[in-house]
Amino acid sequence: MYGLIGKITATSGQRDALIAILVAGSDALPGCYSYIVAADAVDQDIIWVTEVWDSETSHKASLLIASVKQAIMKGRPLIAGMERVATTAPLISHTKY
């Protein structure tokens, strides 16, 4: 498995709008076991994204999906900064909603 933890800084006051774009663009991601978008508990502009994929190849392929490309284009103006905090090797994945 392949995992990513990312930190996105939204432009001031745009975090909720950016979260909505990130969530809307996450439907039907082949090979994605978990895609969690979370608002930082302290900083009003920070978003945390945690992903678990069956492989790095599936993650890269997801960037070519039309809905993902549209979300990237729509969200880009609302992003002040992005940082890949960690690349991980998940050992187990199960998500309960």
C-alpha cells in the first residue's frame, strides 16, 4: 500500500470552500482505500489530507481522472501553500463511516 499525508494552507477565509472542492473531487478513485480531509483544530486556514492507496501507481493515475483535474483547477486559486508532510507505507486499512 501507499500513503500520503499532506498539509494544505488555504488563502485566508477560503478553507471551507477549498474543503468542499477537495471532497467533491474525491468520488470514484480507483485503488483509493481512504481519502480523509480534515480541518485543523487550531489554524483556520489549514487542511490535512490523509490518503491510503493500493499503490503509488493508482495514486498517480488518479491525477488524470477528469473530476480530479477539475478539482485541482478549481481549487488552485484558493491554495496559499501545499506541503507533503509524509509518504507512508500503510500496513492495514479499514475505514468506518
